[in-house]
Amino acid sequence: MLKEQIQDFCKAQGLTTIGFIPCRRFDELRGFYEKRQEAKLQNEFETSEIDERINPRHYMEEAKTIISIAFPYAESIPTQAEPNGFSVYTKRLDYHRVVKQYLVALCDYIESLGGKAMAFVDSNTLPERYIAYLAGLGFIGRNNMLITKTYGSYVFLGEILTDLEIVCEDQRNFEEMGSYVECGTCTNCYKACPTCSINKARINPNICLSYLTQKKELTHQEMGLLKGNVFGCDFCQIECPYNKDITSSTLEAFSTLDYMNDEARIYAEMDNKYFKEKMASTSCGWRGKNVIKRNAIIHMHQKGESIDQFRGESSYINSYIDRLSEK
């Protein structure tokens, strides 16, 4: 009964991809995280405390159920990389805030049912994709992304911990996840990845193009790997067969912002006023003005456009212009 009530509430909000699993320790992930740390694959966006990553109850001791929800964001099916270098997900309002608003509304509803609830989106220690996989929202593809039946991989994920005991069970398991049964023999994403972050040998998120666009500091080699990307990357998603015939998002809060389709020069030239009024509220604004501005300047340079006009703006920008000017 509780499950159906929550599902109906979500559907009324336009959310159709939702799943439930018992709240438990994910001890099966310990070895995976330990190996990643040993191989120095963990980055600054991840906590080094493995116990926190495998134990959701460090957030809510009395939690009994985890609710996982996928939020579709693509209004149309991308067939090529965005010409101005911004990934599809960045061209809309900050998903952290939008998803959180939906989740808070659901938390309020759960509390009206007599339960306690906490909402999470992205910035937390939960293994979000794994939870969504266990809850039956989709499968994990070779590109390490959750792929849903209805919306492909163009989804954001959010979770709720609740002390309500909802009848459910893990629909899949850790051993099955890495078999890539649904991918079959397809390796389109491997071929599409410009940095070979995903390949037959291993997945290295620290050279993922999306990650590189978010780094505060880039080496000369990393600048060359950007391939014109200003923020994020869609190459592996565009080539995935499961993304060829998907349903478009109908969530108005994720409508594309017109000014996010401007040419890269606009973002390279932006000042603090432009950033605060427009960029700060987007899904890439959290990283700050300078990183976006730097990447837009690199984009222009890689397209053969002059970047001399940006000299003198700041020591941070100057350092990258100097390196870009090196033979």
C-alpha cells in the first residue's frame, strides 16, 4: 500500500522511473572501493571513508528503505556533440536544486503518511548508480552510466531514506552488474570516448572528459584532451544504441535555457555580472566562473580563434593563455 501511494504521488509529478530497496550496508562494494583507492582512481569529489560509502544509515540510523528516482532531462535525442562545447545536462537549471525540490515535496508527503524522510542528490556518499541499479531503474552500461528503459542514460538520480518499512527487495546483484549483458558485444562507447577513459582494460574516471572540464587545474596534456568541450561530455551517450529511441523529458523545470546555446566566445568574455545573472543558476555554475571561462578560451584556441584579448584578466587565465601559446 505504501509503495503504491508513493508511486502514485511521483507519477502525479511526472516521475515514472522509481524503485525501492531495503536500506542496508553494501558490504559487497568494499573490495571495489579499496581497489579504486589502491589504483589511485579516487578523485577529489569522493570521500575516502569507505564505511560511509557502504553504510547509508550513517545519515539516518533508523532508515529501513531507500527510494531511488530517475529524473529525465533531455528534451530531444542528441545526435552529435553540442557545438558550443556544453553537455546537454548543463544547459538547464541546476539539477541539484531542481531535483532537491521534487525530493523535498516527496519527503513532505512521506511525513504525512507518518514516516521520516531525508532527500539526497549527487553531493553525498551514497552509491547512487548502484542503488538505482539494485532498485530496477535500469542497468549499468559499459560506459559506467545507468541506462533506463524509457529515458536512456539522460537522467539525474535522487534518493530518499525513510524509516517507513516498504515491502521490497534488491532486484539485481553486484555480480551481475559488471557482466554488461544488455550491452552484448557493443563497444560503441569505448570507440567514442576521446580520452579512452572507458576501455576493455578498465574504467578510469580521472581522465573522463567530463571530469577534466571540471578540474580547477589542467596540465598541458589535459588541455589538449578537451576536444572543444567547455563543460561535461556526451560522446559515449550519443553513440549508445539505448539512447537512439528514448522518450523526451516533460519536466518543465529542465527546459533548455536559450542563452546556454550561445557560441563559446560569449562564455569566454563573460564578466562577474553575466555569470551571476545567468550561469550561476545552471548545472555547471556550481564550479564557478573561471573554470568555465578557461575552458571556453581553450575551445576558441582549438578552433583557431584568437585569444589574445583575454590576457591581463587574471593570473589564472593568463597562465593558461601562456601555455596555449607554447609551441
